[in-house]
Amino acid sequence: MPWSIPGVTTPIVQTATFTVNGNEFIPTHPGPLLLLITEEYKAKETWKLLHSIPSQLNSSSQRITEAEAQRCTLELSRVVQGTQITQTIIVTQQEASRAIQEAGLYKAQLDKVQ
């Protein structure tokens, strides 16, 4: 029910609800005191939120840094693996070339013997 303050022509009606720790409260006595309590609660919640931002930023920054480090490690691992594969191919080609040369020498010796 609306009520008034002497000297104020507009009736004051507070019909808002607010939540504390997951419980919703519906005001039973509208007025400036309830408005003040509601605003104080909102201010406290805003203060908590503002104070949690730096730790959230630090956590996000740390996760980003860790993800970047993992990405770099994976990329480096792929490069190293590619280099190892290339070196293995080169060594295998060299060994195959030597084997072909040796086979040619053995064939030449065999041809001389016959």
C-alpha cells in the first residue's frame, strides 16, 4: 500500500525483490529504508564483483600463458620430429647409395672372376 512522507507529494512504493545467497526476498514494508538496504546490498555485491576482477584477470592471463607455452612446445616438437624424419631419410638414402655402390663393386669383381 502506498504511503507518503510529510512534504513529499509523490507516494513512495517499493515493490522490488532481491536475492541474498540464492534466496529471493520480497519486501513487506516499502519505503526509503528498504530502498537504502537494497542499494547497500547492491553496492556490496558490486564491490565484491569489482574486487574479484583482478584475480579473474590473473587466472585468465595464466591460462592464456600456459596455453601459449603448450602451443609453442607442440610446434617445436613437430619441428624436431620433422627434422628427425628428414635426417633419417638422408641417412637411409646415403646407406642405400653406399649399398648400391658396393653391389656394383661386387658385380664388377664377379665379372672379372668369370
